[in-house]
Amino acid sequence: MKSGWSIVIALLLFLSISSSATAAEPTAYGVTVDGMKIAALAPQSKNGMTYVSIIPLFEALDTKMTVDSKKQKVEGTRGKKKFTLTVGSKSAKLNGAAITLDQAPLLINNTVYVPVQIANKLVGAEIEKNVSAKIINVRSYSIDLTVKEKLPITNDKDLPITLQHRGNVKLKWSFKDESPHQQYTGYVGPNQTLIFKGFGDQRIDTDYSGHKLYEEEGYQSASYEFEARKSSNGYDIIARSDDDSRKWQGIDLYLDSNVESIFYIDNKPSLDFLYINAAVDKNGNLIVLTKEGLAAYNAQGERQWVRTGWSTEEGTLSAFEDGLTISADSENRLYIQNYAGYAVVDAAGEALWTAEGYFQPDITSEGLMLYYGGSYRIEDGQLNSVGSPYMDYTRGNYVSTYEENSLKRMDKTGTKPLWIFEQSLKEKNRGYSLFSSTLVVDGDGNAYISTTGGTVYSLDPAGNLRFMLNVDNGTISSTQIIPLSSTTFVAIDNNNVMYFEVTK
């Protein structure tokens, strides 16, 4: 039988072992710098915190580092910030002033380690802790954006839009539509003009200095909806707008595309009543797809012309494809898009220009074709650019996808990211994400991308954040960026138009 002291000693030994096991350091969080893993950081958990090797951490933040092994001191310099640390001491210096650290630097395997959070205190890096992923991300992007200013422009919550930059970005001029529901789209017009199109074909043209050159409330003809009713000799076509109604009789419709049944009988679509894709041109002619091709009928129902398709450089653009849309300009040129391609034809249906593939420009009254920030005109059978943004249309090896919610610049092989930019966790938690379709790359290789709240980030080819235009709309939106030169760009957020200058 064991004595009482033996039992006590055994119990104390058990508690000691249990206590040691309980006090064991948890596994360190993984650490990334601007979303990139750096193996040399070698994270370790000490004192309940994640420590990393100090040299690779700060060098990844563009900080020059020196180590005095004898004195066990470390010095770092980044821009105007200079700091000095001593192993084992919470006392440090930042720009010559004494500061106290939360935890002292440690020497682990002859390497100086510091808590990862120290990067915020010494150089202003943002520290993001993703608990679910067990990752700490150190963000350097906003360190150099030392200037933050409120612009004389408000977002859809009536709060000021702000601009963060390095002291080299300036708002030169802006204007705002009275309607909060307005959504401008911008284009570079001919002769260094800017064209801003809004709802109802509202249009404002300015020069690069912001002087208004032209304004119209909308030239577009009445917008018609088309119905087809089966008759004894084909279909009767009814076109209705807000203030007009027209009718054509006995049209032999093509029914394999561009029609939609209005009624279903026994769960089967009825062909007696249809919605159809059609148009009314400037001469009042019905433009509609028939069994013989796309045709024009005057007000008396007489066919003016019919075309089965138009020749292209690649072959033939068929008129019978689905997805038909038709618009006309003031000279009655017709702009015809379907899933196969695009055609511009004259009032007699003869092709002025054709191309295969998708190309759906916005058409102005004078026949300018506005598309992807630029303007074009048909001249001598050719599509000629008459106003173009300062853009790299190849996107310069930049990649942004909705699934990854990031912006990457890839190497020349397209397989390895040179750098990765991600939103801050704060923004993600507020419901914002990057709008991959808004990615624009200028002629110098600088990238611009908007979030679903309209905020814009611009990064240079090396991945350094140039500026942030903090829009932060309450509704889902995006900001269009149009680079105009190496030093100027336009930002369009719903009903706001802003012109900026960047000094190098």
C-alpha cells in the first residue's frame, strides 16, 4: 500500500505534466506579405503571439535593414521612418524618439524574431488576421499614401468621396448630374473631346479642360415593342411606343430565331401570338427578319429590300442568327448586331461595314460608334478610330477573376504571379469585392480596377499602390476609368464625372 506522501507526490507530478501540456504553444499562424507567402519568414508561436524572422519581413516591405550581431541590435530605414531594436528589450527608437514595444525581439536559432504586428507600429503596415484561414497578412499598399483628402463630390450616400495618394494626384474638374439615378458612360471623342452618354441618350461633350461643348437631351426615336399575330397570309406586326402605334399585315416571319411565344397551351408555346425582335428606321420602315431574310417594309406594307446576309472578311454574316438588335442614326444607317456578328448598312440594306463576333457600340446622332471608351466612324468601308483612350488593350499580363477576388500581374509565361493585390479584410467584411470587368491598363502599364462599391485602386507595374479613390457607394456600382495620357485620366461613378492629373 502506497503511503499518503507517495500519492501526493504522484498527484503533483501528474498536475505538473498536465500543466506543461496545457501551456504548450499553439501552432503559429501562416504569414503572408501583400498576399504572397515568404518561406524565410518561418513563423513561430511565442508568448501567445506569432513571431517571424525580422529581416525578410521588413525587406518585403521595402525597408533597408542592418544587424549588429555583437550588440544584438537591428536598424531599419523606410523612407522617412527609421527605427532601432534590441534583442530582449521592449525599449526601441522610432525616428529618434523612444517607444515601448508590446513584446521584445527574440533570438531563435541565431535569428532575430519579432511579433508580426510590429510592422504596423514601425512602418505603418496594415495587419489582417484571418482567424478561419489561420493567416496573418501584412499589407504594405497604403503605407506610402500619406495624403488623404475629401473631394467636393459625394457618393450615393451623400458622403464625401476621398482620395488617398502620395501627394501627386489632383482633381482638376468635375460635374454631377442632378439625378441620383443617372449613370454616365464615358468615351474619348474626336479632336480631344470627351463624350458622356446617360439615360435616354442624354449626352454631354466637353474638352479636356472641362468646358462644355455640346449637350442634348436625346435624339433617339421612340422605342417600340413589337408583337406578331398570326393571320391568314402570314403575321400581322404591331409596333407600339409610348405615343405611337403602327401595323403591318401579311409578313412571312422567320420563326426559328428572334421570336418568343406570348402564350402557352398545354405547356407548349403557341405560335399564334409572338414577341419579335424588330425595329422602325428613320423613314418609318419596319425592319424585320422574314423567311427570305432581313427585310424592310414601308408604311403601306411594300417590301423595300431583303438581305439573307452580308459578306465579311471571314465569310458571310447570316441575317438568320438569334440575338438580333437594330438601331439607326440620323442619316438612316442601320447598325445590326446578332450572335454571329455586326453589320452597318445603308437605307437600301447594302453593307457599309461588317465583322464577325460581338461588337455592340452606342450610336450617336451623327453616326459615331462609341465602344469601350473610344469612338469610331465608318469611312470608305473601314472602321476607323477617331478617339482612343491611352490604354494597353492586351491588359499587360494583369489578371483579375471574380472567383479569386484579386488582381495579379503574371510573368511572361502567364503561369506565375509577380505580385497579388487583394482587398483589405475590412472592405471584404463590408460586402465589397473587386469588379474584374472594370480592369483597365494604361499605356504605361499602370492598372486601374474598381470595387462593387465604386472605389478605385491603381497599381503600378511593380505592384505599388499609386492611389485610392474611395467612393464607397451604398448600392452595387462600379467606376469607369478612362486613361487619357501618362498623366491624366477620367473617373466616372454613376452621375459623377471626375478628371484627374497625376504628376510623376
